[in-house]
Amino acid sequence: MLIPLDMLKPGEWADVAEVGGDSAWVVRLAELGLREGCRLQVLQPGSTCLLKIANCRLCLRSGESSQILVMPVRG
């Protein structure tokens, strides 16, 4: 079941299924490692969402994470 990234809780893992929004923004996120098929962990949800992708951390502003659809990874 696909859900928006902003519905995940701290510590949860998910696989990115779709990144929506402006094409320049989608390309920029892909350059930073957030692209379809990658696995991420939510470190801090909320208006400033902090993610762990591979060995990097990425911060998204309010509203940006709702444009990213993910498949939660159950443990």
C-alpha cells in the first residue's frame, strides 16, 4: 500500500515508489539520492522532515514530503 512520506513515524523505513511535483525539484531530489526505488528511514517527521538515505541525511520542508509516495517496509 502506497502512502505519502509524511505519514511515516520516526524510525520507520520505506521504499520510494513515486516522487511527484515540479520536474526540476524531482531531478534535484534524485541528485541528492531520493529517487524511485531507494530505501529511506524517517529520523524526524513533521514540518522539517529529516530522512536517512544510504549514509546521508536529507531535510525536507513542510509540504514537500507529501509529494513523495512510499511503500513502508515492515520488519
